[in-house]
Amino acid sequence: MSTRGKRQAILSKNSTAGIFAAVSSAIFLGMAPVFGKLAITQGFTPFTVVALRTGLAAGIMLMGILLFYRQYLYIFPIGLIGCLFAGIINGLGSLLYYLALERLDASLGQLLYSLYPFFVALWLILDHQSPSKLTLFRITLATIAVLLLTSVPGRPVDLIGVGMMIGAAVLYAMHLPINQRVLYEVPAPTVTLYTLLAMSFVVVPAYLLFDRSWPASDVPWLPVAGLTFVTLFSRIALFLGVKKIGGMQTALLGLAELLIAIFLSSLLLGESLSMTQWLGAVGLGISLILVMYEKPTPPTHSGKTGWLSWIRPPTLPKDVFGPYE
């Protein structure tokens, strides 16, 4: 096989692995608003929920790496700064997300949050990574679908909750291209660890400063436990997807989480969709299916321009991550 043929085979393999990782992340993330809403309705405050789920997920991840995979602790200094930057941004977004979830239905909240691929595209354009025409079409279709999904006739809209959730989507979208830059040279578990730790440095102090409440002894902890493990596994799968297929395609595939959230919200929370919303769900499904026609492309991390051009690694030691990368 020629060098070009081998390169295309590697790209195709990475694309398949990336799609699987992104869809897995979407399945886990689709459970998050349902577990979060259950925890809030059963007695946990939004600050308590976000502090517990992030802090516990980061602690479990750190313990696992310290015990079994210490090579994942290595990261170059600029990469660490990038992870901390992304984690702080995502931590602030998480606070907005769960504060909004207190005011909105889980399904509606996730529908609004699903606008984040549009913002990912804007952040990537600023980083001089223009999406393909097919990607732009899928973004447009997905945006129209989300607008249809958020059409709830006869129901008053909580504008504060809506604004918080859109703000959370903007911040979530911002952290993806930042981590994408770091992931060019660093394994997904390493990025997951330092990003979760940085998120904890934001949400735990926020809980201590603005809340400090604790649920009653008879309040069930199962939703928080589920949310913790969903957070951990979704982050690993998310960053693996970003590493293999990039932030934009991962974000678009991540819209599958919306369908998961809608299904679980209907099953566990008794929420339902109108005919217009189901039309939007079909459009969203079409946008997801079109990923099969996206051409795999190599990562473009050599650029020296764009708002994230400062995240460039030094020469890394060979085999620093061993066979686990």
C-alpha cells in the first residue's frame, strides 16, 4: 500500500473510532439533564448537584490514574494551561446549566443547550478552522431542528432560564476547540483529568460561597451517583472523539444526546413533545445521519494563527504515554 493509501486508512480508522466515541459521549450526556433534574426535584440545590458531580468525577479519575496509569499525569505546560482554561470556562458553563435546569424542563433545557454546535463553528472559524459546506448545511439543519423542538405553544417561557442555558451552550462550545488544540499531542484521559480538576476549582468554591446547603438524610443519592459516573465516562468519550474527528464533528454527533434526553425525560419525568417538536427531532436525526458523508481530514494543528495559536507543544519525549494512548 502506498504512503497516501496508508494515511487514508489511518484517517478512516480514526474517524470510525471518533464517531463511536462521540456517540457514546452523547448517550452519557443525554442522561445528565434527567439525573440532574431528578436530583434537584428530590432535594439537592443546583450548586450542590454541580459541585458533587464534578468533584466526585474528578476525584475518581485522579485516583484511577494515580493507581493504574500514572503515565497519563504527564502534560506539557502550555497544554496544562489550556486544560485549566477550558475547565474554568466549562465550570462556569456548568453552573449556568444547572441553575437553568432548576427553572426549565429537562427536555427543553437540553434542546436549548443543543445549539452549541453553532457556537462551536463560530469559535473554530475564529481559530481559522473553517468547516466544510456539508458541515455548514448540517449546522443549519440542526439549528432549525432545535428551533422547532423549542416551540412549545401555550407555555410561558422563563427568559432567565433560557438565557442561562444559552450562556451555558456558548461556554461549552468554547471549551471544545481549546481542548482540541491540546488533544493534538495529549491523550484523552490526561485532558479529561486536568479539565475536570479545573472545573472542580470553579464549582466547589461557588458552592461554598453561594450555597453550603445539604440535602436531608432521607433524600435519595442515586441521581447524583448516576450523574457522577455519566459525567466521568462522557468526558473521556467526548475528548477521545474530539481527538479523533475534531470538535465540530464531535459537537454535531453530540446532538444525539438531545434524543436520549427527550426519551428519558418522557419515561422518567413525564415530559412530552408536540407534533412540531417531533418534526424538529426528525430534522436533527437527519443531521446526525449525514455524518456518514463527511470526509475524514487530518488534524490542522500546525497553524500559527487564530485565537488558540498559543497552545502549541514543545518537542515531546518519545513513547511518554506508552501503549495506552
